[in-house]
Amino acid sequence: MTIQTFPEMLRLHPQRDSLYAELHSRPFQVIATPSRITHIAVLCNEEEKARQFDHLISLCERLEIQPPIKDSVCIELELGPLRIRREKHMEFTSYTFIARCEVNGGSPFDETGISTLPEGWLGELPGKVVAAFHVAVEDGSEQRDLMLPKVKRYFEGMRLVGSSPQSGDARVWTTFQLHSDGFGRFLVYNKQMSDSQLGRLVQRLMEIETYRLMALLSLSTARAFGPRLAEMDEELAQITGQLAADSQYKDEQAILGQLTDMAARVESCRAESTFRFSATQAYHELVSQRLAELREDEVSGHLTIKEFMTRRLTPAVRTCNAVSRRLEDLSRRIDRVSDMMRTRVELSIQAQNQELLASMDRRSRIQLMMQHTVEGLSVAAISYYAVGLVKYLLEALYGAGFKFDKSLVLGIAVPLVIGLVWFSTRRIHRHFLQLATDKADEKK
């Protein structure tokens, strides 16, 4: 049977290779038992991500190993017994330090994943640390019932959260709190999981803790917005009530100015919080998905990780969602009241325009009456001067030898001159009126 090769003439999409590589850009870890792991999530911008890559190269140079050629979504480095994994996310970068260890009789957290790092390197890492915790993996295959007092000492006496994920193949203990070293702690007892299964379990635990903290970043913003939204909500209610009580309220422009100022404040809050609230919702969905993948069994007398998240994280996320919805609702209400006020202002302007047009119409009628009066006087004046000219003409003709009754001819000429002057004036008036009508039709 011959293997078909890819046809050379087919045109490939420019993203074809990257689409295949995307699903494998962050492979699951393979973690042996026992191991010591430290996970750190650093909030950073693009410039700090570039500096972090340079900082990682400096670590390779100090340890005299081959540095990565270029930055990528996921970088793994083998430094002898230590494995470093760096992953880039949208708004943060995560570092996972995995070290093999030997079984000793002390606390699982006496040695961590960062114990063998060069002194001072981690402190110079660009960005702001959001999540930092240790994961200790121990062999639990021969331990049927782990002694709680012993486990509690590992967590400095804090209240424990425990579960048996993967249908009891492991036992996980944590507190979701910071300890005296400034790190959180997870203790994983592996009962019968392979290295690959254990790697997936630890990966889920690290993602749950990281995404939990990232989801809570917007809680302080939601709490800060609460009083401001309540103040604007009350102000909007007062304006709306005032408008409903006094439909003849005259200071529409002042109210419209208040609404515009309030809308600007609401949009400022939305611009400040929209991304953060959207990110909280996305992180919470990831946490919920990872919790479902754990398939936890309850440890008698202790909250499971899912129960703890449901009781503690979910209300915080709902608070953020409620503030986000409140912002959207307040923005829509302001828009509706503003539309109503703009309508009232437009109606008021239209009423003023109608009054102005009525006033102009009255003035036009008065001007027309005055114009007719002036036209009548003009006809009389023009006729008077025209009759005078006719009189001079008659006298000239009479002096030239033409015999006629000057008074009679002049008397006959007077009504004729007046009629001619009146007819000419009316014709000129109709001509200008027709010009005005034509121009008005052209504008329409």
C-alpha cells in the first residue's frame, strides 16, 4: 500500500500550520512523584513581556544552557533536575518551576520549585505578581487514611479544603490562603495516577487557583463603583420624578446638561471596567470548567474545592456581574431620559418657531397693507407728474398752431394717465411675486 503525499499544486491557507500548532501550544505536563512545583502568574503588558523574555535568557546564560531562539506562547527549559515552563496569556504570563526531589521526613514545603534558582533572579522579574503558590506532590499509595493533624501542620494550622479528585485516585489539600512565606500551598497525595495523569491534575489545580485570582481582580472595582452608581441612580430618579411631576418645567436645557454630565460619568466607568468585568466572566467560566474536570469526591468533614469556589468565588463574580449590568441599565435609562428631554426641547423650539412665524406673518400682512397704501400714493404721485408732462405737451402743440380745447383734452388725459400708471404698477408687482414663487419652488 502506497502512502499518498500532499499534492504540491494545492494552495495552502497562510494560517494552516499555526492552526494545527495552536492546539498543541500548551501541552500538559508530565510530573513524577514526588515533585516540588512553584507556579507564579505575573500581570504585565507587552513591553514587560518582552523584558521577561530577556530576563529568561539572562537566567540561561547564568546557568550556561542554550537559551530559546525566540519568544513564543509556551517555552520549556530543562535545567538539570529543574524544569521551567513559561506561558504567555492575554494579560499575564505564568511561570511553572518543577523540581524532582527525594523523600525526606520534613515538611513537603521545606523545599520548593524555586529553591535552586539563582539568588535575586526571581525578584527582578518584570510585572506584578497576582498568583504565587507551591504544589507539593507526595506518594500516597501506601497511606489509606492521612492523618489530619500532620497535614494541618503543613498548612500552619489554617482551615483546610480537601477533596479526592479523579474518582479517588489522589488526595488534594489546600487552604486558598497565603502562608508565612507569602505563597499559597497545595498538597497532592498521588495514590495510583500515572505521571501524565498527575501532570493533568496539577495543571488543572494551578489553572483553578490562577484564574480564581484573576477573576477577583475586578471585585475592588465593583465595590468602588457601588456608591458612585447609587449616587447617580438617585440623581436620575430625582430628575425623572421632577419631570413627571411638572410637565411644564421650563429649564430643559439645564436638565439636559445634567444628564449629559451624568452620561459622561457613566461612560467613564464603563470604559474603566468593561474589559475587567468581561475578563472576570471568562475566568470564572474557565474555573467552572476545570472544577468539573476534577471529578471530586468529598473528604469527610471538609469542603471540596468545588464547594469552596461555589460559596466564595461565585458570589464575588455575581457582584461584578451585577455592577456591570447596573452600569448598562443606568446608561440606557439616562439615554431614555435624555431622548425625552431632547424631544421636549425640540417641541419647545418648534413652538417658539411657530410663534416667530406667526409674528412674521402678522408683520408681513402689515407690510403688505402699508405697501398697498404706498402703491396707491405712488400711483397718485406718478399720475400727478405725468399729467403735468401732458399739460406741457398740450401747450406746446397749441402754441405750434394746433387748435383744440386744452382744458377738455387735459381733463380726458387725466383718467387715462391714472389708469396707465395703475396698470403698470400692478404688472410690476405681479412680476416680482412670480419671481419669488419660482425661487421658493426651486428650493423645495
